[in-house]
Amino acid sequence: MDRLTILKIGGNVVDNPQLLDRLLNDFVRITGYKILIHGGGKLATALANRLGVKTQMVDGRRITDEAMLEIVTMVYGGLVNKQIVAGLQARNCNALGLTGVDLSLMHAQKRLPEEIDYGLVGDINSVNTRELRMLLGESVVPVVAPLTHNGQGQILNTNADTVASQLAIDLALHFSVLLFYCFEKPGVLLNADDDSSIITELSPAKFEELQQEGVINSGMIPKIQNGFNALNKGVNQVIIANPEGFVKTRGTRLVQRKEN
């Protein structure tokens, strides 16, 4: 099978021009098919603060009312997406900015309010891999913002880590997929203040243990949960690292191995 690299970049990379420039330089050098997925949480939060809209986060997931949905649509689908596309075009990479709404790439349903009502947040039902494969076949590099729709005109905010995982899962039927979660740290750390405390391999049992101890928390939780979901459903490799680790394929590798 042909190789497909799916790179998800987080808000802290998007917010840092030097990190983003370095990452885009390295991204365009990747051989084979590739897709870039981005968040932009800090920029959305900053704009919300300027507009007087309260930001609420639960375990790294944004609660989205109508006002917040307008903000994330503008920031994710507009500003951040087009800045990245422009950066790739400047590097002679034929990128196309998309959301899950465009070409009906990702159909979703509003998350049911169970323990927490996340508001206008979507859980993905289906991915239109046909359109993505056509674009990839024409040497187009999709740059995907984490917005989906319900087929009835409603845009839904969707966690970017989930978007990356679901795209990887569905495209793993057609490609050998490497899913890379890229953020500002060199990997999952035992000590958030010590960049040398990288966990080079992380199993589900170890993840559960570290989560219970509070070592792994906040936005790292959905990232790892989505990574394991992808690994369990046919994705070849899942790695969490910073831009340097992305180049050298190192960081925290998720593994399915059981603990002794």
C-alpha cells in the first residue's frame, strides 16, 4: 500500500511563527501522500476574550455555544486554515484548505448531553474518503480544519485530534498510514517541566495508570485516546512529538503491547 502521512498540529505550534515555519519546511519535504490537520485553540480563545465570550474547557475539549461556534468557524476555517495554506503555497506545495463541511468530507451528529453538555460539538459519523483520495491522486495536499456538519445546515465544532484519528482510520483502508500528533513538547512527559522525561513508548495500561496519577491530563487525554483508537483500527503508526521529532520520527510512540 502507498504511504500516507497525516500530521495534526496543535494550537501552540500554530501560535508560534518560528515553530510553524520550521514545521512547514519539513512537511513539504515528506515524500508520498500527506494531509495536514490543524487546531487553533489559543487563537480562538484569544478572540473570544476580545469579544467578551466566555471559554469553557473540559479535559481539553471546548464547550461550544452559538457565539463560540461563530468564533471557531472564523478562526479555524478562516484565519488559521488560510495562513497555513498560504505558507505551503509559498513553499511550492499545492495545498487546499478545507473543513469537514466542504465536499461533505465529515458528516457528524451533535454530541448528546450526557454527563456534560458540550453544545454544538459533533461526533463524526462518516468520512468522504473518495473525495480525499481524488485530491491526493491529483497531488493536492488537503489542509483540514476541525469543523464538521450534520447534513441539515448545522456546522459543528469537532476536536482536531478526533478529526485526525477518524481520517486516519478511514484512509487506512487505502493507505499505510502514519498519524503524527505534533505539539510544542518532545512527546508525552513524566514531568511537564522536564523535556528530557519523554515516555518513548506508551501502552493503554500505562496511559490509564498515568492518567489516574494525574501525570497525563487536560488536552493530552483526547490526543492519546484518539491515537489509541486509530492504532486499534488499522492505522500503522501513531507518534506524539514536537516539530523536531516529526522530522526524525521520534517522540512518544503508542503501542498495543500489554504490560507484564
